[in-house]
Amino acid sequence: MKNNSFFSSLLFIVIFGIGLAISYAFKDESTGKINLVIAICSLVIALIISASTKVADQWNRAVVLRLGKFHVLRGPGIFFIIPVIDTIPYWIDIRVITTTFKAEKTLTKDTVPVDVDAVLFWKVIDPIKAALDVAEYQSAISWASQTALRDVIGKTMLSDMLEGRDKMSHLLQKIIDERTEPWGINVISVEVKDVLIPSGLEAAMSMQAQAERERQARVILGDSERQIAEKFEEASKSYLNNPTAFHLRAMNMLYEGLKSNATIVVVPSTAIETMQLGAVTGLTALTKELASEKLVRPEQPD
């Protein structure tokens, strides 16, 4: 620990300096030499105190072993140990820690090779178990996460994996938490970042999605045509027993066409006879009349 090294060095310098100052005060006036015994004692005391004094940060816990056996859990703040007899093999960080893990070229339930990246959020809730019950708990968590991810991928269809990442993340959290709970570790959450599939399969899925959209568009168009036909059928029933209304509607449609689009409209003679609009000469006169109205009508100012 950097903080402990700096604090121990500073403490050693201070105590040894005080010892040198005291030994200098008791120097032999005849020879001018300082008291060697006091200097050596101050050096030994400085070494012992600096080695026995430790400082743990707010987020750290120190596991203290006495003659190889667990003695006590220390921290945060300053504490003391017995040099040589007491040792601190582990400084446990109790903050939330993130660990990234992945599974490469793993087959899904429908035999599709995928690459999956995920992030694990976890923290140590029991530093004693994390230090004594498992060797290198951080590495053990990483391996447990990878094996759990491969197991989940092998039991999941590709479509379910692409559509239900939240469900997959929840299942991974449950499995990893069950494996790491005896180590005093709590899994907070698991987030699946990305699911990569082969490029050929990605192109095929894109074509499938495009074909599906085209099919839906054609179905919607056909349904629209059906609805239009039904509306036309309802309209025809309203004109069936009312020929006068039908003739007025036909004449209005013809008038609007001549008025807005062109001065000449080709209409089959059978349609004219059906609508009872008169002979071709009458239709021609109507066309000329509308054309003359357009020429005579003054333009509207802007």
C-alpha cells in the first residue's frame, strides 16, 4: 500500500530524527562525539514503530494473521500490529467493482456461433470469507462469470438472445450470485453489452427483415383496396334507386375535370348515353363554354 509506505517512512524519519537530536544533546564534550547507544536505540525504536503502524483507507479492510492464523479484521483508519508475528496478506476493497468478461465463438441452442460481451458489477460484503475461503477472489469471479455466460448462451435461442437481453442479464446475475455467495461476494447486476453474430448470418437476417416488411406493406395495400371497394359499393347502393342524384354527380365530376385540368376530355359515347348528357355536339359546346369562361375571367391579383 502506497499510503502505508509513505506513512511508515515519514514516521521512521521523525522518530529517528528525534533520537539523533537527543543523542546529540548527550554528546561527549571532550571528544565531541554523539552518544552512540542513544542513536542505535532510536534507530531500532523507529524501525519497530514504523513497521507496526498501518493506515487503512475508508474503503479498505486489512486481514491480519497472527502466526499464520486469522487474528482480526482492521480498518479503516490507523491501527497497530506486532512486527514479524502479525502479517497482512490481503487488503480487501469493499467498494463496487466492475469486471468485464466475454464468450467468443460460443454456440447457441440453435447452433449459431456468437460473441457476447458483458459487464459484472459486484462488491465484497464479507472480507473474511473473500480472503480465507478462495484464492485470488477477483480471478475466481472472472472465471465464474465466463463459464456462466457460456452455459446461458448454450441454452438460449439466437432470437431470444437478441430480443431479450434483460432476461439474459437477470439469469446471469442469479447464476453468478449463487456461485460467489459462499465467497462473501454479492453480485449487484450484470449488463450484456453486445451480441455479435457472423456477417453472413447478419446479411441473411437483414434480407429476411426486408422481405417481412415488404410482405406487411403488400398486406396493408391489399386491405386498403378492400376498404375502398367496400366504400364504393356502399356509394353505388345510394345511387341505385336515385338516378337523378347519379346524373348530377356524373355531371359535377365532368365539370370539375374540364374546369381544372384541360379543355378537352375524351369520354366514351356509352358513358355519355348512360349519364344522359346529350349528344357529342352538346358536350363540345359545354367544353367551349368552359374554355371561354377561362379566357374572359380576369386574373386574380397576387
